[in-house]
Amino acid sequence: QVQLVESGGGLVQAGGSLRLSCTASRILFSIYTMAWYRQAPGSQRELVATMTSGGSTNYADSVKGRFTISRDNAKNTMYLQMNSLKPEDTAVYYCNARRPTGSSLFGWGQGTQVTVSS
């Protein structure tokens, strides 16, 4: 069974930085478009950033210029460097592979909580 494990979240003051990691097991990680999502309390899960197998990236407008997605295929790991954090970035962050249609491919992991204080 595919396993996605997110880590690196925490409590940070506004303007601070965090680096999230997503490690995948039991998949051929390198062939997939991978994505970071987040879900704030009372809100739907939203797409934050994507990275194709070829290295092309895309970001939600709300995080452009502040977040950077990257991946290390040799380690089956994806990262999200988050700088200049804002209270509105507070959410549980998840990773998943993303189909061309936009839907997620695998079951969801437990996520990692990011809390940004003002």
C-alpha cells in the first residue's frame, strides 16, 4: 500500500519560515507529478503547489514568491520551503500525486500542521 508521510510543520511567527517534507513509499516516485495541498479549519482542501516529473512547477497565487516546491527523486521525497509566512497560511499540509485531470492519485496521509501566529 502506498504511504505518504508529511513532516516539518510547527508553530512559527508571521514572517518566519518552515520546510515541509513528504516521503513516499511503494511508488515509482519519479514518474509522478507531485503536489502540496493544505486545509484550513472549516475550509476545503486547496492546491498549494505542484511539480512535474520533469521539474516544472506551479503555485497558487496566494503563495507565489514565498513558497518553493522541490523534490529529490533518489530519496522519494518532496519539499516545500515556506518563507514570509502569514497567519492565513495556517493549515494542515498534505502531499499527494496529482493526475492530469487534477484529482489526487493516492490516499491521504496524516498531514503536518502549520500554525502561523500574528
